Amino acid sequence: MNREQFMSLEPSKKADMLNVFIDAGKSQKEAMEEIGVSPKDLIMMQVFFSKSEGRYVANAVGGYSNFHSDNTAEAPK
């Protein structure tokens, strides 16, 4: 898989794809090099390396939220 194909995947699929390389015994850096992505790319795509698990995970929360400026009066204060 090349970088363009990887970038079009959903975050959870991106994490799964990187974990294939981790399962094959590659390091975190080697897995990123296989696809041609940088840590900055992964942060923007909400894919993170969990040191405690030793695997890539996708952030379950998508998008940007600012809970401090909620003006709908529906959120608990």
C-alpha cells in the first residue's frame, strides 16, 4: 500500500494497517517508513502509538470540540 492509499483510509483502518508491520516485528519508526508517513501525519489523522499496548490506536473522538465555549445551554456546566 502506498501513502496515498493509506491516507484515504479511516483512522481505525490506518491503525490496523500500521499494526500489521508491528506484528511482523518492525519498530514504530520502521512501520511508518514502510508507508511513508511521519508522526505529524499520524497526529493529524488521529492515529497514535500506545506505548503501553505497543500498538497503534485510532482516537475514538473525531473532529475538534471546545467544551468551554458551549453556547447551546444543553451541555452540563
